[in-house]
Amino acid sequence: MDSLLQEITLLPGVLGCFVYTGEQQIAGSKMPPIFKENSIKTIGGLLFRTIQMGSMAQLGFSSIDIKFNESLLIIKPMSKGALLVIVCEPNANKSLINMTMGMLVVDIEASMAKGIIAPSASQIPVTPQPAASPQASPPPSQEPPKEAEIDANLAPILEQIKDAVAMAIGPIAAPVMKDSIELWAQQGATSKENLPALAELLCKEINDDELEEEFMAEFKKVVV
């Protein structure tokens, strides 16, 4: 299946793609590194439930387009509730993508029928661990970390930085920004002077040289 998904990612304007099954698994993925497995499953689950709701209303979908400011999702329902999800740039050639997708869907479904799907965590056998010694003392309780306070004056700047992240990675910018701000706040003072440290954390999440360069170009405009 990897080779089939790779064909789709080679199309102009395509950022990545994945297959989500009716069993809530990722059958195959060719997504940028910024898209972690949990994020892909979350996106797939939301799209799966959306199509299910449409089916309950007797709406049949041959394909669905969802357009964001900085990205476009093309979703192709397949047999047994599976979905082929393609993440594109907003101005991608949808006709070319749909034509390629239509030619490859049969082969992707055939690959899935062979059962070439990574096992979920619940299917992986677990080796029993020996019981803990009764003499072992429980670890000392720890107070949960306090939420860091962010200066209200930084809010407009952080919003612009989030927009810069969205220009680089699209619809998952919000959760990436949230997690990075939390880590940034734990490192020290949350001030405008310390924003480069936040940019460094965001670049680690982006994890793509070209996209990092695009993000940093926009970031520098914000913090000037």
C-alpha cells in the first residue's frame, strides 16, 4: 500500500495522504512528520463519524472536499467504511487528484483485503510482568504542575504566530501551538524577548526543513 499512497503524494500540491479503516485503524500513511499517529487517527475518526451521520440522513458521498484557509482535504469513502484522506494545498489541481485517486482506489482496497494493516495496541500480545514486591513503598505523591500564566499583551502576537504555523502545516496548527506554548511556559519567562525559544519548539514539531524556513520567515515578521 505504501507505493500506492506514494503515487498520490507525488502529485503537485499534495502534502500527504492516509487510509483510515472502519475498525479505527490507520491502514497506511504517507503524511508529513508533523502529523503524529494520534493526530491522524483523530482526523480520521472525525471524518468517519461525519460520513456516518450523512449516511444516517440517507446522503451518499462519492467524495468530499473540506477547504481550510491553508489546506484542502479530499476524502474518498471506500468499501467496508474505509476512507482515503488526501491533504492538499488550497490551490491543488483537484481534477488530477480525483482522477489519480479513482484509478488507485481499487488497488488500495485490494491491499486492505489482504489484511496488510498494522495491529492495534489491543491486538499486540503483552508479556505478563511480575507482581510488585509487597515491601515496595509507593512513590511519593506529587502536586500537579501549575498552569503557567501568559501575559495578556502577548495574546495578539501568539495568535499571529499560530497563523504562521498554519501557513506551514495546515489544520493541526492549533493543537501544535497549544502544546508548544505549554512547554515554552515551563522553560521560563513567557515574554516577547523569549519568543525565539517558542519558535525553536515549534520548529521541532514541524520537523521539515522547507516548512521550518517558511514558518521562520513569517515568525520574524511578527516579532519585529
